[in-house]
Amino acid sequence: MTISKQMDNEKLPLEICNSHINSVKDALYVLSGKWKLPLIVALMNGPGRFKDIQRSLNDITPKMLSKELRELELNDLVQRKVFNTVPVSITYELTPYSQTVLPIIQALGDWGKQHRKKLIEERRIEALKQA
């Protein structure tokens, strides 16, 4: 039985429901926050240096970027590469495992577009009613 059964108004057994809750909590633990998903998207075009990533994300502070990169690295989504150059060069890139997150990002993006369109349309209709 899957969580989609709930859409059919069919109740899920408690242990399956709890399992889904725990799985979502695990995913949110890894991906939650304002910057993790945008950071992954920023690295989709290839490796980036710290300052380049920071520029692409606009408002992120160096401290927050460092924290988010470290957490993504701990969860095997980002790899830090140090090059023995003068000065030392460091780049960050997505790991092969990060590919498993891309369908989630695509689905969130699709939903975000749909949601924005829905809100704009509802507000447009409401404005027409009031006019």
C-alpha cells in the first residue's frame, strides 16, 4: 500500500503512516532550509568555487554557505575537491548520489510554477469580482 491510497480516502495502517512520516522527516533533515536546494541547483552546471557559488546564490552569507556545503558534503550530495596549486584551489561539485535528488527538485519546481499560476489566477478573478 502506498501513500497515494490516502488520496482515495483509504486509511493507511498506522505503521505505514509512521514509516512515511519518518521517511519525510529524514528527507527534510537533509534538504531543509532556505539554501540547500538552491545550492544543489547552482552546482548542476558543474563544479564551482566558493565565491562563484556565493555570487550565484545572491544573498547567502559566507558563513551560511560554508555550513550548507559542509552539511551537503556530510550527506554525500556535494564533494569538496582541493587542488595543490598556489594559492590552493577548492571546488565543490555534485556527487553521483546527488542525482537521486534531481527528480525531487524537478517536482518541486513544477509544483511551484503551478502554485504561483493558481494564486495569480485566483487573485485576478477576485479582483475582477470586486471591480
